Amino acid sequence: MTIDIESKVPIIDARGIRYRELNAMIRDCVSGGSRQIELRNVCGQRYIGTSLNKPVEINITGIPGNDLGAFMDGPRITVRGNAQDGCGNTMNEGEIIIHGHAGDIVGLSARGGKIFVRDDVGYRAGIHMKQYQDKRPVLVVGGTAQDFPGEYMAGGILILLGLNLGEAESHRANFVGTGMHGGVIYLRGHIDDFRLGKEIGMAELNDSDYRVLETYIGEFAGYFGYNTGDILNHKFTRLSPLWLRPYGRIYTY
Amino acid sequence: MKTYISPRFRVERDPDRCIQCQVCVNQCTFDTHRYDIENDEVVSHEENCVGCHRCVVFCPTRALTVSRNPLEYRQNYNWRSEYIEDILKQAESGGMLLTGMGNDKGYPIYWDHLVLNASQVTNPSIDPLREPMELITYLGRKPDRIEIDSDSLSLKTKMAPQVKLEVPIMFAAMSYGAVSINVHESMARAAAVSGTLWNTGEGGLHSKLYKYGNNTIVQVASGRFGVNREYLDAARVIEIKIGQGAKPGIGGHLPGEKVSAEVSLTRMIPEGTDALSPAPQHDIYSIEDLAQLIYALKEVTQYAKPVSVKIAAVHNSAAIASGMVRAGADIIVIDGLRGATGAAPKVIRDNIGIPVEMALASVDTRLRQEGIRNQASIVVSGGIRNSGDVAKAIALGADAVYIGTAALIALGCRVCQQCHTGKCAWGICTTDLALTRRVNPDIGARRLSNLLRGWSLELKEMLGGMGTNALESLRGNRLHLRGVGLTDTELDILGVKMAGS
């Protein structure tokens, strides 16, 4: 018995189940009216939450596979463990909360929703996130990132907190915001100039920036048991594109 | 800086015919014709002319003639005028040359070196005017074998999703933003009427076209523009775009000027911002990664829709295609050297990729050798000009073809290669609302469905001539082809015999 339908909150034991079957079980629970689902012993199953467009709470124990919440439209996924690559890929709406690390391309092309990662993320975090009207994806990373965070970013908010860096340590991601032409990156702590992509510039934060940070860092702190004030009481840098059209002047007609 | 480039075209106005009505002034979007208010006369600035013939076609008294500027450089096969002018342009601007449409260079067109067979004496040809002829094509993964329930005579094998086409000709991916909304609507309606599919390209699907979803292929490309749940749900087929024949290996930049309010709504990006499509899809660095996206899309649509993968024809297409099929693609699309674009660097368009005929033959051969040809349908595109090319493509192994340029020509395109300027005088490759109205979707849909009807009749005529009554009999049947003027290597790759043998 891998699924306990009787309980109000269905519990699915994902041990030894292929992703296709697991996701079908999740879909069945959701279409059966469940608004909260517990997944236990998850081990590498892909696409969890992918086909869901209802405000469902999915709590995962274990390590979900790639493309967690890809194309997702509404659910809130909490992972007690690390996430792998492609988490929140092309996500439209919803929330992903990871009590651990996340792999490469977190939030690739997301157009909405929020992703909170307690620890570090891999390469190209927040790549090509975009915003439109009221849709503005948010990615908050408690630790630091590998190279190319915010690459090609066209919108949205990427916050790198560096909470696990020592006093004298700086962020070591290279090519930050390469090709960025929209949105904003907030970085807590120090980063050397030469690590930034040539399309972005550094600036001091203004009041509205701090209001944005208070909101999302507040949510982050709430999820992972930090104190918002402690996190905010530190130097932040705002990184944003210098031009809206970084590649507008390389062609001849 | 004074330009050293001489006008490409000469515009001649017959003073006896010109009635100073200014139609040419209003029709030209490149500022060639102007009304001189002081002298009360229409004058032409031929240095701006791109040779699109809009004025010539619409002049009510046929007073205009556009011809090539007779200015001749000293004869030189190496330093032809095109290369001289390109250098001048770059010396004056310092940029990459941008262009539109497909490769216009003199690479061999293998369709013109292939001929089809017909029945004579030893088997009868069929008259398609009187006998049924079938062009129906099903796209999608076919099982290795089928089982039939002997009692009910029904199919026991569970089939992967199939898409039925009445004609094996679909409208190629051209994004809204590159082409106008009325072009999209014309294609969507023509596809619905003709029982085939049209492709949104990577710019999203306008909300008013969702009702044609059953005839729509939606694209998921590296920019992921306009991709959300509703978009994927609306479609009949989902296509992952890896590459494009006109610009293999590079991404796309839709300039901010083309991102109008409506385009912004469909692409789901703010108005006036550049829409940048990265060169790779950053979640696809390998065949395994491709499989991951294919199955992500299958999960989203609960395995009810075929997933297609489109690549540009390049040196290793056959091996790549094998990987694509094994990654779970239900349809693979190969876009050849002559595939067109709304904008690409000229050097890429003119020099990268291989002819689609060679790619098609080698992909089909490879998939057959590996015993996986049934697992995916093959669609080819890039330079299909008429039903003869369609028939030859099918005989070489394609299940269906995409037409892009041919469809645009049906709507008025004169292949003037100015798509990248956004100023298309025919209202095709533009997002300017005033110009967009030059394509009336009622008429556009009719012109396109007429074209498909004409080609279908011709296909049936050719099939009948070969003594076959179904396109299925021609598919991958290279014995119906012969080569003319080809080397042994070319014949070998194409898998056809020399004419006469």
C-alpha cells in the first residue's frame, strides 16, 4: 500500500515508484479533492507538481528529481531535503520551498511564482526569468550561487543572501547577470566587480528596494527560522541591467 | 558618412501613365516614393527601393517599372556586387549584416536533380479524377507491431497519440512578432479548413486564435515566450525548437520595436523590450536532457499530445535524429539550409547547415537501419517550392512537410529579404498595425487553402501516374526516384539510382 487515501491528507510512499506513476497518483489525489499531499521517500522522481494548476500543498520528504514544479501553475511544494536541476522550470505560479540546496538552472524562464532555497544553488540560477504585468517571479537563495546567476534575466527578482559565507568571504559566482536586460538582483555581502557580467551595474538600494527585500526576506526567514532583521542588517547591493537592449547595436540593416 | 553603396534598383515612372494619385507613396514603406508638395508631383528615391513590387502591383495605371540597376561593376566572379556592397555596408556601420528569408546562394538544389517515376504499359496508371486517392497522413509514434482482438476485431495495442492530416503539408513555424497577427490568423483558418496544422513559432499564441487549437502546433523554444499551461493545453502538437535552418546554432533577437502592445501580450513580456531567445535551451545540453523536456511536456499534457522536436539540418543530423527518437520525440522536424527566417545574421544564413534533401535521406536511412523509423514521424522544411518538391520529399522518406516561404508568397511576399526591418510593405513580416491590415485574414485564409488544394490535386495526379492510390505507397519509396546530374556519392547518400539505371 503506497497511498493512504483514507486520511484527510493523503500520504504517498514514493519508494520504488517511477515518476509517471507517482505523478498520476498525485493528480488522482488532486482531482479527488485533496488540497494537501504528503510524499515520503521521494528519490529522484522527476516533474513533481508539473501538471498541477490548483492551490495544492505538497510536502516532500527525500530528494525530488529534476524539473520539480516545471510548468507548475499554483501549488506550493515544500521539500525537506535538496532539490536537483531545473527546479521551477518555466513555472507560472506557485511556491517552491527547499530546505537544503538546489541544483542548476533554478527558476529557468519562470514567469511567476516564488522559489525559496535555504542553502546554495548551482549554475545559471534564475536564468531568463521574465516578468509581465502582475507576474513577477521571485527567487531567494539563502546561500550563494555558482556562475551565471541571473543570466539573460528579462524580469523578476533574484535575491542572493550569502548567509553561509564567512565574515571575510565574498560571493564567488562569475558572470553574474550576463545578458541581463530586465529585473533585478539583490546581493547581500560582497562581490568583486570583475565577477559581474558586462551588461549590469551596481547601485545602492533605495527605500522601495528595501520594501521589496523586507517582503521576500520576511517570507524566507519565516520558512527557515531566521530573523528578518538580522538578515537585513547587512550591506546589500542592487544589480540591474545598464541597457534594456543589450544587443540592439550589433547589427547593420 | 556618405554611403558608397549605389541603388540596387531603378524605379521608372512613365510620365504619360502616372496620374499623380500617390498610391505608390502610400504603399511604399521604404520611403522610395514621395510627394513633392512644391512641384505637385510624385518623385522616386530609388536608393531606398528594395524591389518588393508593392507599388508596381498597386499602381492603378501601371506607370511604374522596377528593374535591377544596370550599374555594373567590372566583371569579377570573386568580387561580385553583393560582396562589395556588404563590405561597404559594414565599413559604414560596423555591425553584423542582418537579413531575412532563406539562403539565396547557388548551392545545389537536389529537388531539381531528382525525378519521379510513372507507370507505362506494365502497370496501369490511375486517374485521380475518377478514382479515390488518399493523401491522409498520421503523424505520431507508431507501434512496433499491433495486436488485434480476434473476437471484436478491435485494436488491442495501445497507440501513442496520432494526428490526422488531410494533406501532408503544414504551415511552418513563424512567430507572432516576426509575422503579423493576420498572417497567423490566415494560416490558422486555412489549416482548419484544409485539415492540416499550422505552427505558432516561438512567440506564443494570440488569445483570439485559441479556437483553432485543434489545428495548432505550439512551439516551446529557448526563450519560452508565451509558454504556459493554457498554451500547451490549447495545442494539438507541442514542438520543441532546438534549431532553425536559416540560423543553426544561434538564438534570436526580436528587436524591441517589434514588441508592440499585442505582441507583448502574447509573448508575455513588457512592451518595447527585446525578446532574446538564447542560442541553446539551457535545460538541454544532451540527448538525456532533451528526453527530460520531452517528458516534462508529456507530463503537462498527460501523454495526450505528440511532442515534436525541430532541428536544423547539420552535419550530424542522422545521429542526432536517432538520439531524438530515443529521447521520446514523436515527430522530428528537419529544417534545411534554405529554411527562412524573420531575421538572421547573413553570414549564418548563407553558410551554415546542409541541404535538407541530404539530411532527410540520411536521417531516414539511419532510423531504418536502427529499426526505429516507426517510432517517429519525419517532417522536413526549408525551401519546399511546389508539390513536386513535396512528392520527392515524401519519396525520400518524409511523412509530411512544412511550408513557410511558399505560404508567405501565397499571401503576397515577393521574397525581397527585408523581413528583419519590420517594414514589410505587404503587411506580412511586421507588427505595425497599419501595415498588418494589408493582409486580410478572410482573403489570406482563402489564398492559403487554395494553394493547399492546388498542391493536393497535383499530388494526386502524380500518385495516379505512378499507379498508386495512396500517399502511403510513395512514402520512403526511393525506387520511385531517379537522380540526374549527380555524383555517385550524392546518389549513395540520397539512396536513389541514376536516371536510366
